[in-house]
Amino acid sequence: MKMYYDLHIHTALSPCGDRDMSPMNIVNMAILKGLDIIAITDHNSVKNCLPCIEMAKDKDIIIIPGMEIQTKEEVHLLCLFKNIRDALKFEDNIQDYMPKELNNPEFFGEQLIFDEKNNVVDKEERLLIVSANLNINQVFSMVSSLNGAVIPAHIDKRNFSIISNLGFLPLDINITTVEISKNCNREDFINRNRYLEKYNIIINSDAHYLGDISEAENYIEVHTKNIDEFFELLKNHL
């Protein structure tokens, strides 16, 4: 069976995320678009993952708690977890590596935190769009210890991409899946980078607005609709 996915969605917690990107709106829009599984991946935080999971509790959609972390190499990595417990543990583990710089809402935008009833209950004061004092290898190791999956984000882009910043995909890291942006021509990109043929290549929206969330176009073939099998495919080969 096909599981239609979008594994790169920002809530209004990300300063670049629209205020309408609330847990309720995101879950309902994903369902309207026919998606089976989505990941919540705010910048350097998982604080809005649980409200999204709660919003989907009685609905036929799977919510993956995650984070888009920015490494010291200024590379964006999607860190995905099977459950909120591991996602929160990862967030706790990286706190000592995060700068203490405060957000400037007028310049970067507000960073809204929701509760499980879709109410804004707080604002993150620490600026989230900064680099953690962690390198790529450290992030992979930390996520792996929690049985999570790491996906280099938007590798086709010129900014915050592992390829643009390093010039290559490190062979000493167990990278199995990479992400290209929705506007990237997959076939052309692979033809220009033949070494990518050995990786799983997925396409996500990197949605910051409700309308940006993917339609039911990109999918992974699974035997059963569950998060365990989905993760095994991401961490191995499709």
C-alpha cells in the first residue's frame, strides 16, 4: 500500500512559520490533502509536536515528532523520532549546545507555543534559527541512540544544504535517505549527481504556510500503515 507523506512541516513556533500554522490547522489541512503521515519539524525545537499528535489522536493520520536542527556547519538536518518521549529527550540533550541569543519578534517573527487544545499558551524567547554547537556526526550519533532517523534537508538548495556547505555527502556517516525540495526536478538532479542513485530520495514541502503542505503526490510503499515500518524503510532502503 502507499503512504502519502510530507516529512518537513513547520508550525508557528518556527519564526519563519505563518501564524496560521497551528496544530489543528496543520493536521486538518494534511488530511484534506490526503496525506497519511506527516512530520512536525520546527527549527531546533519540538515544543509543538505533542499538540499536533493530540490533534490527530482520533484521525486517520500519523504524526511524526521531529526537529530541523541547524548544525555548526550551518547544515539543516531533519531529525525524526517514533514517539514524543524520544523527541523531547533529544531536545533536552541539545540544550547545552544551543546559543542563548534572544529572539527579535519584529525582525524574525514570533515563535508561538500551543497547547493540546490549539491555544497559544506561550512564546519561545530564545531565537530558534541559529546553529547548535554540534557537528553533523554528533547529531547523527545522538539521534541514532534514540532509534530516530536523520535526513539531510533540501540537498538541492544553495543555503543550509549538506552538499552546498560541504560539497559532498560524508561516507563515514550512515546516510540512507536525503530530501530534495518540491521545486527540484528529481530526474535532472540525479542525472547531474549520479552518486545519489544509492540513496533514498524523498520530496517534502518545507511548509511554512498551510497552502504549502504537500498534496498526495509523494509516497512510500509499505505493507502496513504504521510508523515502525515507515522508519525501517527510511533508515534502510526503499
